Amino acid sequence: MTEGRLAALRQTIAAIELEGVRRPQPLSFGLSLLDERLGGGLASGALHEIYAAKPSDVATATGFVAALAVRSRPGPILWVRQSFSAQEGGGLYGPGLADLGLDPARVICIDLSRPADLLRAAHDGLTCAVLSAVVVEPWGQAKVFDLTALRKLALTARSSGVPAFCLRLAAEPAPSPALTRWVVRAVPSKGDSRLGPGAMSFEARLVLNRRGQSDVWLLEWESDGCVFRHLSSLPQSALSASVDAAPARLSAARRHVG
């Protein structure tokens, strides 16, 4: 082997080793079975979709994303929202985010009217490796969020190592390069009427998992310790109960204004 080829080989090996150092650690749910199903945790540097199961689950899906952001690496979180989303589903509410364990000071919130502008802002945010996460929140089907546009977001997230959470409200699932897709809805918590609302509780249906099987998880978010916990199986009657039976904390992260 010539000196030139040997030097090139050394550079290639060094680049591979450096890439291994830079590769972001997966976001752990702190639940071994769930982390294993995801191949070690929710991958950073990837696109993940979170759908609200129905319009009344907007706050629940928002709370789930907020909880994921809390468990991401330290740093600011860019949250890009369509203005119409705030009108229909309520605006982000700082005290409510704090109640879930997410410091509002970490959240850089941008409201934009056009879905195309959301895509541009989310893409630009994903190029900034100092961010701990980027959340992009269009309203409805938002046709510009097509397979090509989402693939561009996914590739940018992979390049920077920043996780991208696409929060889909009032939308139906469509083809996407997302690594995972979740459909979230509220379930009654284990609150005590004497002590007030219990922990945020929800059904997280993993309907797309490119690293393993799909599954359904009944979870609660313990905001004091910022950890997910498994809920024991709920009766079918409870699972089909109205979101109105869920604790007020589910809607704490969002509030209607005006």
C-alpha cells in the first residue's frame, strides 16, 4: 500500500471515529421495554410525527411533545407553529409548560401564518446543532408538508443530530419518512379527588416504527421527576371515556386566548 493510500485510509478511519463521537445519544423514555422496542430509545437526528387522535386531544399531544422535549439533551427548543393552530387549539401557555417540567425559558416560539414558512423555519432550525429539539406544528393537512418536504426535514435532522418533532393537529396520517409515528389521546388519570388532578395520562399508540414493531402504551408523565411511567391496563370503559374525564393538567400546556 502506497503512502498516499495509507494516508487516505487513516483519514477515512478518523472520519468514521469522529462521526461515532458526534452521533447523538437516543432519547430514553426511561422504560426498558419501550426503549428496546425503539432500538435503544427515540432516535435523535431523526423526524418523529405525533398526531392528536381527535380534536379534543390537542392538549394531550402537546403535552407528550413537551415531555419528550424535557427528556432531550439540554439546550433551547425551537417551537414553530402555524398561527391558525393557536386560534383553533389554543396557544402555548408558559405556566402550563412549567407544570409539565419544561422551563418556558428554554422554548423559542415562532408563530407563522403560512405552512411554507413553517417548513423553512423548521429546516433552518434543524441546521443549528445547539438546539435540543425542533417542534414544527402545522394545522390540518397542510399540503406543503408532503413527502418531499418531510424528507428534507428528516435529512437535515440526521445531519445535525437534532430531533425533529412534527406535531400534527386536525390531520390524517400520510406517507412520510418519519422514523416513528405516534397517535396520542387522553385517558383518565389516577388522580384523587382529595388531592387534585393526577399525573398527565395518555395512550401513546406507536403506529409506525422503522426500527421494530408497533405497539400501544398506556403512560403517565410524572412532572416532578420528569419521567414516564407505565400505567396498568385500564378497563375498556375507561379507555373510551371522554377527554373531559381526564385531569385539567392535560390542557395546562395550551390555553385559548381572545
